[in-house]
Amino acid sequence: MPHQPNVTVESLAYGGDGVAHLDDGRVVFIPFAAPGDVVALRLTEEHPNFVRATIEDLVEPSPDRVDAPCPYFGICGGCQWQHVAYEAQLSAKRAALV
């Protein structure tokens, strides 16, 4: 799949993926992204209205990005937001409820 220009992650989706928009307006869902991250993407799945992508390069980490406390984060699949500061997690959860 093609590379994309850098995007800035805008928010977190309910399932834990970061959310951004491509230049063509489509929403992109990015696992292990934090709001405010600037990332280079590799598209993994394309649909008419949205795409899924992985982080190819973390160009500029968000101020809300933290080191995950668990050594298995990203491997076991049990947690999605350990790399996001607690206050930012609360904000994302509050936004999901609203």
C-alpha cells in the first residue's frame, strides 16, 4: 500500500486507534497513535470513506505520549491506551461518552 504525507493525530477512537484525516478528506484509523502525534503512515486497508494505517515513522511525538508501563504493551492486545498520558485518556473517554 502507498505511503502518505505526514498527518497529525486529532483524537482517539472508542476502540483505541488514533484518528486523523488524509488530504482527500478520508478518516484514517491508526493503532498506537496518540492525539497530537505527527506521523508518517503506511496504509494497510482502504475504503471509500476511511482507511486504516500503521505508523511508519513517529515524526513528532505528542506531549501526551508516555512510555507504556507494561513490557507487553503492543504485543498482547489487552490494552490500547497505555502510551497516552492519563489525563488525555480521561479526556478521550469523556469525549466518547458525549
